[in-house]
Amino acid sequence: MSEQVNIYEAKTHPSRLLERVEAGEEIVIARNGRPAIEDPANDVHVSGVSAGEVEIKRAIGKLRAPDDLLERVQDSGFTEPAFTIRHGLAMRELLRHHEDPFDRMLVAQARVDGLTVVAADRAMSSYEATS
């Protein structure tokens, strides 16, 4: 069973929530009782960086993922922001909290584009663009 938390709590206590998720709890971030990812007032962006990481991990047997990932993202109404040179150059401004290049790319992209990264990885919470 999952627990819903409001957006304010998710933004103010991300480390606590990440610890709970890492311990096996399912946490749903909600606004007005509705999961935030389903709220039409929220834009959900799925970076091509994430798709690249999924495919690399799938190729080496570390992850199972659907073959129709692109169609699922498109059918969900999510947008697909491009990772540009500007995003790549923004990586040089990131402190070395985390060495995963994909995560660092996502943080740089989020900072440049004014987005928030939602991730279960505790190391990601060291960056300002995450929750």
C-alpha cells in the first residue's frame, strides 16, 4: 500500500521521503489529494537521457523495460525535452555530489530548463533541482 504526501512535504523533506522509499515504502506525491503526475496542471517531462540510461542498462542485463517505452511516454502526454549543448555545458557547474553521468545530465538539464527532477536516488537530493 502506498502513502500520499503533499507537494509541500515532498519539496521540504525530500531526504526523509527518499529514505522511506529506499526502505521499500511506496510514496505518492499529490496535490489536492491527486497524484501530481496525473494532475493536468503539472507538465511531466521525460528526458531522452533517461531513455538512454534505460537502454544501456537493458543491454547489459541490469534492467527490464518495455519495448514500447516511446509510445508509452507519448500516450501519457509527457513531453520529451532534448538534451542540448547548453545542457552539457551546464554540467561543469555541478558539484561532484554524485558521479553517475546520467543523473548529472538530468540535473543539468533541469537547472537550465527550470524543471524539477523527481528521483528515488538519495545522492540526487544533494542537488537543488531535485525532489
